[in-house]
Amino acid sequence: MKVHRTNEALAQWMISAIPASSRLLTVIAAVFAVTAISGQHPSPTTEPRVAQPANIVTLKDVRKAAARKAAAVRSTLAVRSSLAVRKAAVRKLAGPYAHLVLTAALQAHIPAKLVAAVVQVENGGDFHGSATRVSSAGAIGVMQLEPNTAWNLLRVNPWNARQNIDGGARYLAMMLRQFHGNVRLALMAYNAGPTWIANGGRPFAAVAYAKEVIRDAGGANNA
């Protein structure tokens, strides 16, 4: 007990021996030294914060996730529904050649419904014997290709239904590019030849042909 009191007196004497201007700095230094050792920051007036787990999922988060998933499902169903409608329209227009039309249009990068409408108009809706049908002008097959265009330009056999449709779709794509996406002019060129249409010709038969195809395709913008 005597030793303890002696130590207290000695400590008080040592503190009193330090100039008043240095006592505060000494106390602050001591506090920070103790803090560094203990690993705690002195904050006597601040209550300790309770750490929140980072992986807490709230009801709001669940609702947001469910809404996003529902939106994605609706978008997928809408796309599938749209594709189903388009395929049904192609089947209605192109009949037994619908699958060939879908493939050819995809490869030519043009709307399948537009190609199907050409097939419909070229055959008048009658597909019996259309693969070997020859018009009075000499056009051959399902898409009524001229022999010279089929053999020399498109390099297809016009008597083969698959090649005929493939060639017809590619030729229609060429006309669309030549006439800068103008569906009406491209169809007129498909019917009457690009040179005549490019030079300003507007033959009545070609105008009527383009109008009928666009009607069956559902309009120039939707074809």
C-alpha cells in the first residue's frame, strides 16, 4: 500500500514538473498510444455502429428482381408470338413452299412475308404444278424467273423449286438495293426489268403487280 502511494506521488510530481503548455500534448500522446495498442479509436461520445451484413436481401429487392424477370418473360413471349404470326402469314401466302421461302428470305436478308407475297401473286394462289410452270413470256417456276436471269445472273436451276425460290429471293434483294429500299419500285423492276424502271418507265402491268404484292405482304413498310 505504501509502495502504491509512493508511485502515485511520484507520478504527480513528474506531471507537475512538465510545463503546463506541454501537459495537454503529453496526455493526448498517451491517449493515442493506448488507442494504437488496443486497436480502438477514442470516441467517447459516439455509440458503436452495428455492422450490417452485406448480403441482406430486402422485400424491395425481391420485388424488383421479380419485375425484371416478368418483363423478360413478356418480351420473350411477344417475340415468339410475333414470329409465329409471321410464319403463319408466310404459310398462308406460300403454301407448300413456306419453309423454302423462310430459308431463302433469311439468307437474302429480306422479309419472308414479302417473298411469300411474290410467290402468291406469281402463281395466283394455285401451287399445283407451279414448280414447272412456264408463263407466256417464258418465265419459269415458283417465282417465275426468266431463263437468262436464272442461269447466267443468279446461277440457279429454275426448274428446281428450292433453287428457284432461292434465286428469286436474291434477285428481289438486288432490286431492293438498286432502288434504295423502295419496295414498290423494286417489285416493278422484278416484274418488268430494272432497266425500264430505272429509266422512268412505269408500265401498267408492273404497277398493278407491285400494288398486289404489297397488299398481300401487308403494306410496304410491314413487308
